[in-house]
Amino acid sequence: MENTTDFIRYPTLKGAQSVSGIWFPTQWFNSKQRRRLLIQYYFLGCEIYQFEKGDLLTFPSERMLYCERLEGWPLIYQNGLLCSTKLPKTNSQQLPQADLLLIIGNHISTYYFNDAVNVDPSLWVDLDGYQLLETKSYTINDTYDVLPDLIIESKSMTQIFDDKIPSPSPKLIEFIEQKKQNKKNVEQQISKQNIKFKPCSQRRESRIWLLCIAIFSILFLFSSIVTQNENLFFELEDNAYALKIVLVFIAFLVFIFIKFKSIIELLKLIKGIKQSVISDKIVVKSSAYFAKKLDDNPQNNKANYAQIANNTHSMTYRVNSLVRSQSTVNGGKLDEMMSIKDGIANIVPIVNPSNDIPERRKNHNRKPSRWRKYLSLFSIVSKLSHLIAFQQGNYIETMMKKFEQGNLEDALRYAIPLGADSDSKGQAFGVPKPRNKLSLSESVYGNSSSINLDEKLYQHLQSLYRQSFEKLAKENKVEQAVFVLVELLNNLQEGLEFLEERKLYKQAMELAIARDADPEYIVKLCCLANDWHKAIMIARRDNIFANAILILEKTNQQLANKLRLEWTNTLAEKAEWLAAIDTIWPLTQYRHLAEKWFNYVDPLNPKAIVKRFILKPDDALDKLEDSLSIIKNTPSYYQKRLDIAQEIIAQQHVENLKSLLCVLINHIVLDAVTYPNTLTKFDIARLIAFTQDQSIRVDIPISSLASLKLVRPCPLFECTTLQHISCPEVGHRAIYSMVVLTDDRYLLALGQAGMIIVDRTGKQLTHFMIAADKLIISDNKMQVLALAKCGDYYRIHKIDLSTKKTLDLGIIKFQHCHEEFDGINWTIINNNYIEVIDISSKLSVVWRVDLSPNQIEQIARNESDELYLTLTPNNEFEEFHYSRSNRYLTHRGNIDIEPGVNKIAISKKQGVLFFKYDKASQRILFKPRNYRFYQYKEIPLNLSQEQFDTMGILSIDCLAILQVKRLNELGSDIYFYHYLSNSFKMVIDWHSSDPFSIFCSMNECCLFDKQGRGLHINVNENKVTLLSI
């Protein structure tokens, strides 16, 4: 349909616009050109419509594009239709109802999707020249903008005990209201009582006497001067101004004297606090009532206190809500205090706080609040500490009276929890108030401050709480008894055991999760409560299957066997077949799985060969006859023979390995003196003795081993000569990513051409028809994640290299990721969140932490920790170290950048590395941050300022890899710098103008580019492999 109109002032789009589609008219492009452009601009979710006068490409959502740079005609979505220009709002009602509106001059052309042909672009691809294999369907089912959390519901304390703890009584509410009305009278009474308890020490009396003596001496001196000069008095009397001067001078002398003494006393106090001679804590001491109660029955007290005689104590209470104080106490000696953890001491893990596992408590102490320390010091100097201690003591006295009167309900509302091994914000200056409801603290005393007690008073409180618990337990008041154990005595383990004894497994499980108990014990309680989903998730997250099974075996062997079976399945998912075989072997009814998993392992794997001889010695020699023959008769398999020897030496019971040793012992001894290895002469002698074969002892007498000269391996960083390596020749296929597998094999990502496994000569062994731009390898090198980038998203496939099975995990969005994972959990960086993803069958987040407002700049991963280098809003660097095992924050610290430092890099083993450029010498100065007294070293390499600015820096082991571009010619030089010896160990000449990539693991480094070149360096073995694909 065409109309004629003249109301369009600007019929085309210009500049950056939110484009929703592109029109390719037949007048501009022929059919081949249109098809090429459609493929060029096509991405996931687009639709193609072919009309008579052109082809239309529609986007699934608007994209910000520059109209002048597009080869087609940009379209925007306006007023419910695609349009080639912006329409005036006043004339929008005049437009016809259509799907596409094109304006050419003063002509309007309208099109309808029903008149077009919807084209599938996949039909344009000719696959006749490609080898197609039968594979699973790779239809995209899951696209994640935000990954779902792997949820473990954590109920509140009220839900755990079903509101069985009673609400406050009317008498208590009336009492609280009365206390509020009589607040002024109470304060007056406290101030009067405080006078009676005011100490008057000899030091204070001596200070007063010294002041009196000084004033008297000044007055006596002044009177003697007056008597000697009688005219002076009359002169002063006549001159009032001079008299004032004299009096002000005398007052000034007195003030200086008092100030001087106060400063001296304050300095002595500060020195005593630093030397731990004097405490800076306000201590609640025993009043007359306390002393009477503590001395009433010393024998009973001694018996009750025997179990805690070596504890240090202090008392803390929550200060975030003084109106409904849920108080906490830890007891302490006069000069010591154990504190309570604050809720957020540093950046802490957050995993859907409403219904997931609560945040773990920190395993490091939190420093007390500085202002509280200074205020406490001021109160001690000014004697306000006596008033504070008296008010806190009065509250404790009221609480103790209620316990002794037998009114447990009201007494427990006044009770202050005892704390231990926790952090605190510092000294408390207020007075706790009775809680409105008996409930367990959700945050484990977060945001708490301390009330300090002497040891006897603390022990008496602990005895009262213990007696209350025993009384409640005898009356079968389980909820109140657990409240006393967990909240007041701060004994979570005993509280969980108390619930477990009464077979309240579900309540115990929920309480353990909420209070972040030991994960092994949580898994045990989940199994007892028949909640296997939570048990498996926690065990997988913290890798604590073995410890949990040991705990369960003591009480319930059936549940322990079931958990062992789940552990086996988890190991099988990670392709750790030998570990899975070890785990399943005690369950005789499942040993058939072990035989199945043996078939997944490489038949030439040394560990698998030794494992089969140990577990199945009867048929091992027959089943492995071919494998042993290959290993024995192939000279290049010397490393496999040496690995078998190492595995045998590591075993405690070698009776079943005699036949294996007899087959290989001669070749092992020959390999030990021919190839680099770590065997010792004592190891070789043990191997010969293990065979118990007299003929072998005759052929290789032990006495002859003394003259053997064993070959020792020489890592790259121990080499004394500089190695020069040239990059490989140009290949025919672009390499997007490269990782190292076992047995001198490599996995290469070829983009849309899939992935291939090649040997050290470049020969293709296996081909996977899965698009991949980036590879993430597991620690055991048996699994890999293939990432194909599509805009800001990545499509992820998981490939098991032992079984050749693949799994489509969906599409997710992230910015950075670790290039290695443990087989189950993989860490990504998404919008400044560190997210640990469970990739077993479906992507889900098991742990998350937000480092905002810091921006993550660099990441690294070693055997124990994950390292993150971040940039603060103040442009300062800060590093975070998280443990891989339990995800605790093990270290957090600011990085002080010295003047002149131009580059910093993060190393997997050495932490942060500093580099700066010296213009005078045109050399690089280097220093590792971990070495505190390490001076900057001058790297023996001359560079220009431009080369230093464009230099790339990586790290592997104790080597720094410097990528330096050449100035006047094509290519780059890659230097392997050993900073401990301040020397270069290897230089790689990469004579190509095309960019290249480097992947570094713990002791291996791969270099590759899109010209088919690949280079592998094994740092430990000092081996270099060149590939051309």
C-alpha cells in the first residue's frame, strides 16, 4: 500500500538510535548481497521476513546503533509498528495499521508480516562438505540474565520451635511500664547509692595533700615577701590592677600544677594499658549482695567452677535495640575480655539472605571500636566508670534475685547471654533491659558490646544458668532448655546434642543451619532429618563427605552408606573415577560400578593400573596384559613406568603388587638412570625388596645401587642458561583457546569449527562438534567447559573427556571467570559479584559475595585460595583472599602503591607484584609485595617508555612473564623472568603481527593465536612443545 503525504520533515534516521530492525531493499542490494548482510547482522532471537521489494531483519530487543554506519535502512519501533523515521505525535493517528512503515520522500509504503515469507537462515548453510555425527539436541532451553540461587531454606528461630516459647506475662509488661514512669526517681537513687561506693584511694589522698602543700607554699612565699617590704602592700593596695595580676599569676601556677599532675597520671595510665598492667575496661565488681551470695556455699561453688577454671571471661550485650534488649554476656577476668562477632566485619558472603544458608561467621577477630576505647579510657580517668559499673551491677543483681526466687520465666528475660571466642565492638556504657520475648538471636550476637565481670561473678552466673537448664530439662521444657544452652550459655553444640537425644532432628537441623554450626554436623543432622537435598548440597559445597560419613558411622551405618553412595555419585560427576572407585568399594553390593568406572579410565593410566592390582589382584594381570606390554616395550612411555614406581612406593600394603613389580622392575631401574625423575636409591632398593624374587636380586644386587647415578629433573627456574625459542610455523586453523590434558595431549577450541584433541605432534585424535571460543579445564583435566560468546552472553557446554558425554548448561552473562574449576564448582564475576556456580546438571549459584563499591580488576587462583585485586572508589587498590574449601575471607588488605609504580599484577603464588619504569636507565624496577624488606631490583632489559606502557604481565610459579612489543618490526618478545635470581630463563620470539593469547595454570603455560600456532611450556619439567594446526 502506498500513500502520498507531506507532513514528514526528516524522512531518515541519523546518529545513535535505538534500532529495532534493518530493511534491505531490492533497489540497493541483489539477492546474494542481501543474504550476506542478513547473516552479518543476524544474532540469536532475530527474525527474517522476505518481501517482494526487500528483506526485513527484526531484532528481539532494541539496540543502540549508529545509523550512518549501517549498510541497510535502520528502523525504530514507534506507535506499535516499525518505522524508518520518527513520526510527529500530532499525526500518529493518521497512520495506517500495519507492521512496517517506510517513508521515501513524501511516499509512505506499508507492509504486513502476513504478506512476507519468514525465512530460517540455517537453511542457507550447506553442510555437505562437513562430517556430521549423531549428537544430542543442542536447542537452547535456558538463558540466564541472573543465575538462580541453589536454595536451602533457613527458618527463623520462631519457626524452628513453632512459637512454643511463651510471650511476656502481663505482670512483666506492667513492671516495665512502671519502671519507665519512675525513671527519674531511680536515677536519683542510683546517684545517691553511687556515692557510698565511691572509692577513696591513697593515691587520691596524696594528690590532695600535695595540692594543699603547693598552695600553702606559694602563699607563705608571698607573705614573706610582703613583710620584708612593707611598702609593697600599700603599693599593691593603691594599684588594684597590679593586685589582680598577682592573684591571676597565683591561680595560673595552681592550674599548671594540677594540669601537670593530671597529664602525668594519664600518661602512666596509658602506659599501663599498653603493657597490660592496667585494664582499660570498666569492670563490674562484687557488691555486698554479690559477696554474700558468692561466699554462702564455697564448696558448691568450687565444684561448679572446676570445669571452667581456665577460662577467661567478660560479659557482652546487644546494643542495637536497648528497648527490647536481647542481651549477651561473656565472662572474664579483670584484665581480659572475650568478644562477640559483629555481623559484618568485612565483605561477607550473601546468598539470598531471606531463605538461604545464613552468612558464615568470620574466622578472624574484629578490632574493637576505637571511639569506645577512648570513651572507656575517659570514663576511667574521670571516675564515671564507677557510675557505669554500679548501674550494670544493679541490673545483674536484679537478675540474680529473680533466679534465686525461682521465677525462671522472668529471670530468663533478664538473663544476659554468656559469650566466648567472639568479637565485640568494645566496652558497653549502657544498661541492658529485659527482653520482650524469649527467642534465639538470629545473628549470633552481631553488633554487640561488652560488660566486663570479675571471674567469680561470671562463674556464679554460669552456675545459675546451668542449674536453670537442668531444671527445665527435668520438666521436659525442651524449647526453654535449648534457649538457655544456645542463647545464654552460648553452647550451640550441647544444644544440638540435647535436641538430637530427644530425636528432634528437624529442629536441630534448622538451628544448626541458622547458627552456622560445623558443616559436618549439619550434614549429619540433615541425614537424620531425612532432608537429603540439603545434606548433599552442603557436603558438595564444602567438600566434607568424608568427615560427615565418619561421624554418621558411629551412630547409623545405614545412613552413612547412603551418604557414601551420594559421595560416589558426586565424584563420578567430576570424572574422578579412581576416587569414586575407592569410595564405592566398601559397599560390596555396588562394586559392579567400580568395574564400569575402570573402563572410563585410560588403560595406560599408572594410578588405575596400581589401583586394579590392589583391589582385584586375581584377574588384574590378565586384564592388563596388553596395557603392561605396551608400557613395558614402548621407550617413550618411560614416565608411565616411573609413575607406576612412585605409586607403588606410596602404598602401605604391597603384597598384591608383586606380580606388577616383577614385570617392570628392570625397566624402572633403567629409566631411573636414564631420564629425569625423583626416585632415590633407597626407593629403588625398596622396590627390588618388594618383588621378593631372588633372580631379580641376583640381576640387580642392592650393593650395586651405590654406584648408580640418577638423573634429577631441572625446572625452568633452576636452569643456568638462557633458552631461546621461536614460535611455531603458521597453521591452517584459528586457535581460540588451548588447554593441556594428560599424556601430552591438548584440547584446542576452533571457534565455530568445534573442538579437537591433538597429541604433541599436532595429530587430531578426537573432534567435538561444539562451538567454543574459550575453554575452562577442571583440576583433574578430565572435564572441560566450552564457552561460546554471543554478545554479552556465553553459551556453556560441559564435556566429560573420559566418557565423551556433553551437556548443554544454557546461556549466562558474566564479565570475568576463573579458567580452572574443581569439577563441580566454578567461579565467575558478574556485575562485581563473585559467584560460585554448581555446574553438575543445571547452573545455580551456591555462594555469592558483593565487593561493591570496589571494582574487580584482576583475579587469580592457586591450590588453596582465590585472589581478587580490586580498585576502590578512591582509586586505591585492595586485595581479597577467599579460601577455596570453605569460602571464608582469609585475608583482606589495602595495597600501598609507592611513588613511581606504574603497573601491578597479581600472582597465583607470590601475591601482588610491583613494576615501575626508570627513565634514566630505561629499565624496569621490580618488587614482590609479599617480601616486606625486599628492595626493588633492576630487570636486565632495556625498554622504551612506549614498550613499557604496552607491556603485558603474567605470572607462573616464581616466574614473571613479560610480553614486550617490538618498535620497528613486527612481532613480540616474551620474557620469562625469575625474580629470585634476577635473571631471564627463557625468551620466546613470536614473529607475527597477529595478536596472541597466553593461558597459565599452576606450572604450565600455553601460547596460541588465530594463525594455527600453539606452544606449550612445562615449567616443572622444562619441556617445550610446538604445534601447528
